[in-house]
Amino acid sequence: MVIGKLKGYVIILIPSFEPDERLLSYVHQLREYKLNHIVIVDDGSGDEYQPIFRKLSDNGCFLLRHHDNLGKGTALKTGFQYIEQHFDGVSVVITADSDGQHAAEDVYRLAEEAKRHPDALVLGVRNFSEGGIPPKSLLGNRITSYIFAKLYGKQLSDTQTGLRAFGPEMLPFMQKVQGTRFEYELQMLISCIQFGISIHTLPIQVIYENGNAGTHFKAIRDSARVMLVLLASFMRFITSSITSAVVDLGIAWLLIELLRPVMGEQDYLRILLATVIARMMSITVNYLLNRHFVFSKENSQGSLWRYLTLCGFVILLSSTGVYLFHTVLFLDEKIAKLFCDAILFLLSFQMQRRWVFAVRRKQL
């Protein structure tokens, strides 16, 4: 179905791959709550599933189709683009799954909640302390939520929920989020945090039919994709730190030898000069890598001064911590240094993500 621009609607977007009759029933349930404007993306389901999609189209759904299976993330982006181009003045955009996990009542409740927070991403989160949840879903969500909280500072009980809502102004942003398959939804959360977009949650019912047998989530392949997205920023941070350490050590060693003929017997000044030059160069390398490779490239005005301030703060904390551990707890200085710097490494990652290279919302 193709239409002109519409105004003032809640839009439900459902990406679908090889659905069964439950999707038809689900659409009818949504309409009982006056959620009548439903966009469905057929993500390469094949000819045998077209009768279901034709019924959906005949019943007033806006049907989009990928000839090949491109993944849930791509299907969502296709829907977002269509909504942006064909619907004007939309109040809320909601994404929902087609496998019967999201009750129509909860979709309606999420729409009402999203209207109260038009500039935020609102998640319909399941309570995983309830019974009847497939073990792989329970374990996967708990591991992902724990790591997500530690790396990105946001406690979310359900990072993999497909029931999400946001205002239409965020449609361009959502289309730029990286990811093509199930990892897209996790990257959406990470991108929102990076760009200062608030994330609100609303408890919803837990529905798993037949042990979630209808899911197309591939345990090994898709879990690997999700974990790669989850850990990517931190792994890049580790790589940047190792690279900077190699630069620091390599240049210092080189200068210590190169300056020997020039500075003669002034060993202390030679070592000091080599150390200072090496450290300045390694700090420059680390800043540039973190700015362009680890964190966002955007809105980095003032980030250099924030970075240098953080460096000074970390040096002060490291020195103080080693001194206190050694003098108060009688811990060996080398062990104390290792312990303090490990903690400060994690602190530096969080501070650079949240403060030094934080992207301002105004750029969305």
C-alpha cells in the first residue's frame, strides 16, 4: 500500500522473517487498541510466505519487502526510512517483534509512555526473574546487561528487547546507527548513550510461546555479533592504550641512545628529556586514536584540554594510590602500581567516554 503523507499517528513497525498465522492475529490485537497504522517489512521470507503478507496488506498494513534476507537491523532501517518519507507529524514510532512476544496491551502502554518522553528512547523491558523463560534467553540477557552496565554506565535489565519507542525526530539518527542484524538493537542503545539520548524503561509481560521456538536468533552467530558490538569500544580502547605504550617505550629507548653523544655525562637530564619527549608523543598518539578510533569523532571541541586534564588527574591518583597502599597497607610498590593502574584504566575509559569525548545532543 502506498499513501500520501499522513499526520498525527502512532506508527508500529514490525520487521518479519518467515512469519506464521500469529502475525495476522497480532495485527488484529493491535487494532483492538486503536493502533491501526502498522508498517511491516518482509525481510526476504520467500514466496511460500507471501499469502500471509498479502492478507496483511489487504487488511491495511503498509507492506515493504526485501527480496533477500538482509537482517533485522536493515529491515528496521528500511521501515524507518519509509516512515520518515511517508508520514508527517507522527507522534510515536514503535518497533515490535512478529513472533508473539509483545502483548498488544504493552505496545499501547509503551506508546503512552513515549508520548510523555518524546526526546527519549523508551524500552519495553521483560522481568527475567519470572519463570518460563528459555535458559539461553535468560543467560544471554543477564550477561549482556551486566557487561553493558559496566562498560556504558547504564543499568538495563533487558538490552535485547525488540519493543522500543521514540519520537519521529529521532528517525534520521536511528537510520545512521550501525548494524544489519540482531546486533543493531544493542548498537542502538550504545549510540543513544554516546549521543546523550535518555533511555527510559517500562515493564512489560514476558511471553515465550513454545520455548521461543519461532525465533530466528542464531545462538552462536548472532550472539557473537552482539558480543562484538558490546565489547568493540573497550577493545579499541585497549588497543589504543597498548599502541601508545609501545610508542612511549620505543621512543624513550631510542632517544636515550641518540642523546648519549650529545649530552655526554648528563645522564639524568638525558633520561628526563627522553622520557618527557616520549611521553608527549605517546599522549598525542593516544589522544588522536581515542578521538578518531575509539570514541566519536564528532563534537570534539575542547576534548584535548579535557583529555590533558584527565591525564594529570590520573597521574595524581596513581601516585597517591601507590603511596597509600605502600605506607598504609605495606603493599609492595610494584604490586600497588599494578593494582592502581588497572583500576584507573577502567576509570579512564569511563571518563573519556562520558566526559572527554562525549557527543552533545544538539548534533542529532
